Amino acid sequence: MRPISVCVAMLVVVCALPVAADPGERISTLADQRSLSVTIYNQGIALVRDERRVTLPMATSRIALRDVSAQIQPETALFRSVSAPGAITVLEQNFDFDLLSPEALLKAYTGKTITVVHTNAKTGQEKRESARVLATNGGVVLQYADRIETTVDGTIAFPAIPGSLRDRPTLTVDVDNTARAPQDVELAYLTSGLGWRADYVGALSADGTSLDLDGSVTLTNQSGTTYPNANLLLVAGAVHVVHSQQLTAQDVSGLAVGRAVSRPAVSDIGDFHLYTMPRRTTIANQQTKQVALLSARSIRTTKTLELRGATYYYNSSSADLGSRLPVESYLSFVNEHGDLGIPLPAGTIRIYQRDVHGNNQFVGSDTIPHTPKGESIRLLLGNSFDVTAHKSQTDYHVVSDNPTIAESSYRIVLNNAKDSAATVLVVEPIPGDWTITSESAPHVKSSSSTATWTLTVPPNASTTLTYTARVRF
């Protein structure tokens, strides 16, 4: 006696059998397809526009549109005639998502008679026996003429495939048609399971002053069907949608630096940007692929080192604030001029830089939000190895209790182990109503709550910043 897992073998038996479909049903396959357009949004949904050439009777009939998305939102489907507007009236539509499988086939025959084929292992002789399927909940229960069994000792032969089972996702539409000739029809619908994001790869010059940037679109298709030779459009922006499934995209490495690509056409659609890709592409099911987005050369960059503070130590006396504090390395550029100057979709930028042997080495990555043209992009690449800091509070006293006014003093020592000078921005967020009462170097009030000092640290040396802040809480 073998368990129900042998039902896998019966797929070979039933595939050659006819589907007991409605004889009046017109089946439309990808062979009828004339054009396909897929617009993918950042939220893991897509708009599919599938145009096909079909011939329908001048009466009420049913058309079965195969190869639609398995995650179609059927309530969003719109079926219409393109070549004969108004000729088709939709009466009813159904999405058949119960796909053909050994288990689904067996379940469809619950209460019906099937044939079990027993094979003698020694002689190879077959014996056929009729059985009625009583149940398929967590297994199978078969009623033979003289017994009831809960396993299948052999393979199962079915007389036909029920019309309720489809071998692939299918949308059936009942229509009333008034056009006699073949016509182009369009099925438009929203689907989950399709998503995109932007990925960028940058090659930084040896001196860190210029950047070659290549961008690509990473597509992920988990919708259950393939979209062959599709016109691809992408919408960047936070479109408000109501849906229950969220795409989890896989992380994929970027394009090789140095490719020249045709840029997409960028246009506005409401408060969002629409990217029309310059060439058609096939988006296979269960596939992650990349499509070239842009290629820009010799972008001017600015590299900065920054030591960023915290607000908490202005509120009370503190012990030593830390030695060998990390100094962060940032790379900045402006989205303008040359091959840039288009709205950049949100994504990840990975930066490489040539070493002394002329090889590109990975030096950091960061994410960017949707960035309009003309806006600055600022990337955190990591912490400097050779530039570090020591910070301490040298004095703290309360000047007044009502309101609370406190004065605190600080010493920041910047150490540079490089053979070249380093410029470091010391960025201090200060709470309340504050003033700098004394300082060893001039600061800039870079925001209402931030004081910034720009210090140059000589090679293989150190620079010390001292200052006193008076804060009214």
C-alpha cells in the first residue's frame, strides 16, 4: 500500500485527456496577442494592458483569456473592444484560479468514480478497479466494491479533466457582441506580484572628485505568469493603493560600470514620474532581471568627513564622551547637467574606487530617496580608518534654575594618520535656545539647532577644537 503521494504519477495519465470545457467557450491564448504593456509601481503592483485579436459570435458567448496573472485583482479587470468600440458588452466575468494538479483533480472527483490501476511488481500485469472518491481531506478515502481504503495502491485514471480546472490562470468573460469581423480587444487589470526598484553603480575617480554612474531597474516577477515582449513602463512615487500583498524583492548586484545606454523617456503623470523604457523586454515568471536605466560620466563630487555629536550631553554633566570616535565619510553630488538631470528613482547606490593596481574596489553604499533634478544626493560611505576623534566635556554648571540656563565646555581632538591633510566637519546638534560664548575656531549656525565647525587636520598630526555653549531650556 502506498501513500497518496503517488498521485503525482497520475499527472502523466490525465494530461492527454480532454478538458470537459464549455463547447461554446472561445479560448484565447498568447498566440492571439498583438501587444502587451506592463506599468509597474513601487508598491508591488502593476497595470497590465493585454491586447489580442479574437473572433466572437454575434450573440452572447464566453471567452476564456488564458495566461493572465495568477495574482490578478479581478475586480479591476476591464475588457473592451479596441477596433470596434462599443461592440462588446460585458455581462459577467470569473477568474479561475483553481489550477490543475493531481491533488486538485482528485478533489474535483469527490463523490465520483475513478479507475485505480494496480500493477503487479513481479509480472508487470495491470489490474483495473473502479472506486468512488469519498473524501480528500488530508489524504484520500476510496470506496471499492468490497472495501474502503485510505491509500492508493497504484495509479489513478480519470475519464476527463473537469472544466472548473485550468492548467494556467484564466479569466472567463461572458459578453454580448455585435461585431461580425475579427476585432482587437484589450484586457486591462491590476495585479500584485510585480515590483521594481532602481540600483546604481558608481565608479569613483582615484582622487574622489568625479564619478561615473550607471543605473539599472531591477524587476521582480512573482505574479505567476510570464509577460513576453512587453512594453515596460515604470511609475516612481508613492501612489496610494489598497492591497493585501507586499512584494519582497531580492537583492541583486548592479550593472557593470561603463555601459552606454539609451535613456528612458520621462514624463509627468499627476504628481509622479513615468519612465517609458526604450526597448521591449520579457519578464519571466519567478525571475529577477535588470534593465538599463541611465549612464552618466564625469559627475563632479565632493567628499567630506564629518564628526556628528548628540544633544544629550548638553543637558547635564557627563564623563568622557569617547575616544577613537568614528568620523563618517560622505560623498555628495548634484543631480544636474550632462547625462544626469532626470528624476532619479529611489534605490541603492554602490560605489567602487580604483586601487593602486587599477582595479575597482567596493568602498561603500547607501540608499537614496526619489530625487528630482537639481537636488543634491548625499551618500554615507562608512567611517574613516585614519581620521578619528576624542571628545570630552571639560566643564558644566547651571547658571539659572528658572528658567534653566546651563553652560558646558568641550574639547574635541581630531587625529589624522594620513600622509595628506584632512578637512573635517564637526557637526553639533544643540538643544534649546543656545549661543556659543567662546570657541577656538569660528562656527556656522547651519540650522536653528546645529553648530558646524570646519577644521583642517595636518598630515600625521592632530587639531583641537574647544568651545563653550550656553543653553536656555
